[in-house]
Amino acid sequence: MSRRVVVALLGPVTWSPPGVEPARWRTALAEDVVDLLAMLNEVETAVAVTPADRWLADAVVWPGTTVWEVPVPTPDAVFAALSRPGPASVGPGAATGDDQIPGYDQAAVVAADAPDVPGLTLGKLLRPLSSRPVAVAPVEGGGSGLLGVAARLPAPRWLPALDLDTTTPAQVRAAAPHPGDVAVTAGWHRLRGPADLRTLDPAVEGWEATRALLSGRPG
């Protein structure tokens, strides 16, 4: 059976709602995504951060969660780290940070500013890897950027430099030997500006930290 992992990439967040301190906003978004990942079945989960943002990972991960430190906050850097066996750090509450982590067969890297994304949407990102080397989930509503990207490991050499904020599915497909090598799966919205707040559905369960911050309740 393939060993699969879904990684929340805790990259920079350049916007926060008026009156909300940026670090608190970023932490709430990351907490909700990490909590969602912890509920997924049949996959391992982890987070990835740059060394400067290790504080954020330690603030939101569950005890024992694997934390990968990467030089830059990009899917490429995460895929490279996951492709090679080696020591990995762990979140608070684990016994050691020196465990040897075997390489994974498949990995999905997802943005940490989609606090209400359904688990089924993330599952669909991994599903095409049984027959294709790469899958991407677009940001719902059009525009640039990706919700996430998944790949068989090691990632194909033709995979272009990936930026979850700017890369489009068309760019990834254009780099592939054949466009069909890249599956485009269901998208979802991300919270990257004031207009995106309207996409949140209060009736949907989850995203408790983000919900509390937006409603003015103590976090």
C-alpha cells in the first residue's frame, strides 16, 4: 500500500480583516486547517514551515505531529523534504525529534488559509495519483493560485516551480510532457482578501478558530 501524507504549508499570510492582529489571524487559519487534517482517514498528516515560522507550527499542531522545516514555503521544498528519508522534527508532546522518517510514495501540499475546506476535497486531490503523476486543486472562483498540489514522490523533474499564490493549473499542465499527466481536481476558496470572507458558510461545521476570531469571541 502506498504511504501517503497531506501537508499543511504554513506559508505567509499577507492580509487580515480590519481590527484583527495579523499573527492571530494567521494562527487561527492554520489551527483550523491542521485540525481538519487530523480528522482525515487513511493518510498521514504533517505541517511544513520555514525555520522562522516554527513558532506557528508549535502553536497549532497536535502532540506528536510531524513538522518539516523547509528553506522556502513552497510545495517544491516540501516534496524534496518528503522524498528523502531523514530526521524530522515533531510537535510538542512527542518523545524525540530525531526519528528517522521513511520516504513517502505520495504527498499533497495544501494552503493554510482555507479553514473551511472539506476533507473530501483534500481526498480528491490524492485520488488521481493512482494513474497520474500530479494533481492540482485550483482556487475556486478563478484567478491565480492553487488550493493544493499532489504528486507521486519523488516529484517529476518536469514539475515547474510552484507557488500556491500564483501558479495556475494551466501552467502546471503546460510543463508536463502530456497535459493529461496533470489531473485538475475540485477547487475551494481561500481567504486572501476582504471579498473572500463572503465565501464562508456559517452553517458549515468546523473552522472554529477562524469563526471565533471573526465574531469577536476570545480565541
